Amino acid sequence: MSNDEYSQNEKAINAQLNSIGIPTNNELESKTTFNGGIVYVNSYTRNDGTKVKGYYRAR
């Protein structure tokens, strides 16, 4: 995300952070260990050449 994109979306980003927050590493680790609910997907490149950054997702 560029600085311009961030500036344009800063209010929405902050609203989301305040409503759902960002999980800590400990929270992610415990949810993965006990519930199997969150997993980390490593970065990869699609067949069409599109690069996808790593991210967390529900199992």
C-alpha cells in the first residue's frame, strides 16, 4: 500500500483496527494450537506471475 493509498483510507483502517484489532503473535499461536482455527499462508507466485504476500487465514 502506498502512502497515498494509506492516507486516503486511514479513517477506515483506524476504524477497523479499533473494532477488531490486530491479533498478537501469542493470540495467533494459541488459536492455531488449540483450535486449528488460524493458519499462516506463505508468500507464493501464481501461475500467471502474480505475486501473493504471506497472510493469515481461517482454517
